[in-house]
Amino acid sequence: MTLAQIDPGFFSVIGRGIGAILLYAVLGVLLMLLGFYAVDLTTPGKLNRMVRSGLPNAVVVTAAGMVSMAFIVVTAIYSASGVLLEGLLASLIFGLVGIIAQVGGVRLLEWVTGIDIGAVLAAERVQPQAYVVSAAHLALGLVVAVAIL
């Protein structure tokens, strides 16, 4: 096969696909950053400093939050109609609702269980409570993701 045999519309499809990938990637990164800052604002201490310092509980909880936000964004993209703008808008809306649900749900779980998340995140050694909070992040991300479908 030569370049002359490629369908004339092929390159426009590729161009639109690359554009969609880049737009969804940017939106996904922005939502994950927003989710990170929402968690940071609602927890005692500076989460970004704790993560940079390598505090294990802060890293584990933050990683779980990022993965759960990715569940939400991926599901929103998957469920979007074929129209790019509608898909981006749905991803944005579902992502924002997911952030609110996730942060609110995890804070509620911490309150009900009596977990002092500030102390857990600042601890230099792995605390079992970090796994509970991480599991809550992942579970809520899955719940929101499935709700999108």
C-alpha cells in the first residue's frame, strides 16, 4: 500500500483523534489537580509538602485519590456521545461532582471512624488508617464512575 492509496479522509480522522486525546488529557490532568487541591484544602497540613517529603501515608492516600479521579474521568469519556464538546463538558461536570462526592465522603468516613487524618498523613511510618482512607477514595471513585454509566 502506498500513501496514494490511503482514503482522503484518513488524515482528518487522525487529526481529530489526536486533538481529542490532547483535550481529554488536559482535562483529566486539570481535574486530578483540582481533586488534589480539594483534598489538600480539606485536610490539616500541606499535602503537597508531605508528598514531596515522601511521607508514606500522604503518598498512599494521594495516589488513591488520583486513581479514583482517573476512574471518574475515564468513565465520563467512555460514556460520552461521539460529540467532542459534549464529551468534554460531561467529563468536566462528572469530574467536579466526583471531586465533591469523594472529598465529602472520605471526610465523613474519617469523622465516623475517628481517624485523625492530619496525624495519619504526617506520620513518618505507614499507618493502617491510611489504607482505610485510600480504600474509601478508590471505592468512592468507582461508585461515581459506575453512576456515570
